[in-house]
Amino acid sequence: MWNINAPNLNARVDFGVLTVAVPGDFVGQFIARSPYGFLKAGHGASLGARYAVAKETLALIEGSVQAQAQVKSTVTMKSVTLDAVYGRVELFVPDPETKWERAHHDRSHH
């Protein structure tokens, strides 16, 4: 799943791969669990200190992405929960789009 913009996302697989990339403007909590699988959470370089992992073990990664200081009062917090039993779980928070990138998207595909 790519660019998932739901306020609360809960996804689960027993076997296989669960890969989720939230939008670059994601702000909120995330948790990924897989007691017998492989977990990976990553982020774009520009998120820096706004991305924080609160807990990381072989079976769990839990953390959050904070809002930028200048927009904290207008942000809606979201949550992502990803679970697998014998699967691989990957979560990625990309860099937010710049004004230039938004202005130069190919709008014919939307």
C-alpha cells in the first residue's frame, strides 16, 4: 500500500509481506508487530528528529512522527497498526513534498 491517508489504518497478514508507505505529511503514532517475522520501519531524510522510535524489539516497533512546529495546531493525528504472524512488515514515512514537487506533478494521472 502506498500513500495511505486514512485517519486510522489497521492491517494484518498471517504469511507474506505487508508493506505500507504513508503520505509525507503523516503525523501520528505507528506500531508494527510480527512475533515470527521481520520488521522494518524507515523514514525520509528530511523528517529528522520529528520521527522517533519509542520501542524496538525483534517483535515490535513503536513510534511516532511529530508535526512541524509551525503547523502543530492544525494537524490531525493519525495511527497506523500493522500486524503479521509469519510475515515481513515494512513501514515507510517519506519526506514531505516540497512546493516545487507539488506544482510539477503530472496531473494527467489523477
